[in-house]
Amino acid sequence: MFAPERVHVQTNFIGDLNTMPEEIVEKMPTGIASLDPILDGGVPPGSVILLLGDTGGGNYEYVYSSVVNLLQQKALKARPNNALLPVEIDYITFTRLEKDVTSEVKHSFQLDDIGTLLESIRFRDLSEQYFDASIVPDDWYSHSDIKTRLQKRSGYENILVQLSRVINDIPTGSLIVLDSVTDIATQLASSDHWRDLTGFLRGLQRISKQKKITTYLLLSREILESFREKEIADIVDAVMLFKWEETTGARRQRVMYIEKFRGVMPHLEERDLVKFAVRITPAGGFEVSNIRMII
């Protein structure tokens, strides 16, 4: 494990002895070599980042590449520009099995040691809490006795309570992947329960700052009503949009928009960097190529 460290930036001053050194700057790298330099080394620790994507648009590939590359850097004890590396990587799922996630990641990369790297991820499976409130047969997802399962059936809002407990248990300076917000948001989209979800996300935003936990929230695009999607986007610190666009010759191209990023956006807008062409390869995973300048 790596304890969080600080990147200390200091400027020499002449003349005014009352001038203070520049504030200490902390960044957690995404692990994506073509993106971190654009973000001046990474993202502010404690950022809650919404990865909003079309089907196959690249948001999952972004997460897999980020996680694998960060695990490699930790294994090699490499800290680019003394950036912060996550103390722990926690992958929280509601409907997916750990073995399915790891199998998908393994098939996405041409790395000999990827199985060993993935053993470092701490998987948190909340499928029982998710399916307990559904009509899914118990034996499809649970091995507990029927009395225990009946006692737990208290609705989808209970999963937010359990999720809060899991996050409280995650060490300061970690990286969380929430796979996915789509699963719980679609079940809590009624007006009676929606504010439970938005209240949870606002609380997550606060605790992430206190514990310097960086969080990736995966959300499928255009499944929720537009105003609910926008409300989630308003709560989080950053919104990265992954979508397909038609290019010359009717060829489809993945693109990534950085629609919002508190603490980072002024730097990007100053350089007119808000939209990027993306490619995904077995050797490099998620890569930013052909940075597009928006004038």
C-alpha cells in the first residue's frame, strides 16, 4: 500500500517577504498516459467523477485502463511527478459478478501479469441487497437461508444504507469504482425515492472531500429522464461524456467530452481542450488521440 503523499510546489520570491509560497498541489493520476499530461498530472483527490456514456462509447474502457495502469504504477512503485497513487482500489458492483468483471478486463489487455494485478482490487458485491428488493428468484443470487433473506427485504433504499457503510470502510486516499449508478438510479427514479439517491450522492461528494477518495460513477446515457441525468451531473465534481459521432465517410468515432470539472476546467478552457478523439486498443487500452481544439 502507498500512503498519500503531497506534491509540493514552491516559488522563489524576491523583494516582498510577506508573499507566501504557492499552495500545495495534489493530483491523483488517472493512469492513462495520454490524458494525465492534459490534466496537469491527474485529478484533484476527492473528486466525484461521472462517466456518462453511450453503449460501447468507452466509459467502461476508461475505467479498466485507469485501474490497470494505476495498479501497474503501484506494483512498480512508480509515482509520475510524485503524484498521489490510490491507497486502495475498491470496485463496487450491484448486479455483476467479480469473475465477470475481471474476465472482461483480462480480455481487454495484452498483459502477462494482469491476473496478479487484478488480485489487488478490493471487490464489494452488493448484489444480494440489490436483488432482495426484486422479483428475481433467491437461488439466482443468494446462498443465505430464506429467513435471513426475508428479514432483509426492505426495498431499494436499503442498498444506499449498505453502500454508505461500505464507503465508510474504505481507507482515506482510495479510488472507488461504482458499477453502476444506472442499476440503482433506474430503481429509485420515482419521486418518492429519487431524493434518497440525490441525497446520497450529495453526501458522497462531501465524504469524498473529507477522505480524499476519488470516485468513478458509471452511468449509461439516455436511460434516465433528461432532467434526472442533469441533476446527477449538477451534483458531481466532474462530468466526462463518452459518445459515438459520425465522421467523414460515415465512419463512427468514439469521442470524449469533458463537460465539467471543478478545479480543472479553467486550465482546459484556457487551452481550448474540451473534446477529444478516443481509440481503444488491446496494447494501450483507452487512449486519447487527435486532441481536438474547440475554438
